[in-house]
Amino acid sequence: MTLVGLVVVITGRLVYPVIGIAMSDDSTALIVSMLYGTLHCLQLFAAVGLIALGFALRDEGVWSRLPVASFGAGGLQILGAFPWPTPAWLNVTATAALLFWTIAVGLWLRTTRP
């Protein structure tokens, strides 16, 4: 959650001016590079979590494709964490994979009753 908070603070600093503190070109470059670094780190953390959940879901008797989808979404998060060498469609696919994986897990959790 700390990294998400950092993204919010950095984005807020880029959008809203602080009274009496001017943004030079160098400070803007530093803030934007911090934003991209934080997003990179968040996506790598999501990849580790998705892959770990894929291993955990194998033993839970869930839908047979859910662990495979977890591994696939985790792999796409690793590729999407490096937007500079990858094409834009791959970054969009990584984000969509995380969205659809979240929806699939939500549907699975809704169908399992305690």
C-alpha cells in the first residue's frame, strides 16, 4: 500500500502546484522517473503475488484453469513491467489479464459457499 500511496502523491504533485515551490525541468524529470519506477515495482510485486497464488490455488480444488490463468497473468505482469522494450499492445494485454483474472477469482469465490 505504501507504493500505491507514493503513486498518488507523485501524481498529485504533477497535477497540483505547491504554493511557493516552482517545478524546474530537472525536478519534473525526477518526479516522472519516480512515478515510472514505482509503477514498475508495483507491477513486479503483482507478478510475484499472482505466481504465488497460482501455486496456492493448485491445491485448493479450484477450477482447473484458474491456476493456469494466474501463472499466465503473472508472466504478463513481468513483461508489462518493462514498457520501454515491449510494444503497447503487450502492456494493454498485461493490464487486461490482471482485470480478467480478478473477475475470475471473484466469480470463483462467489460460487464457493462455506
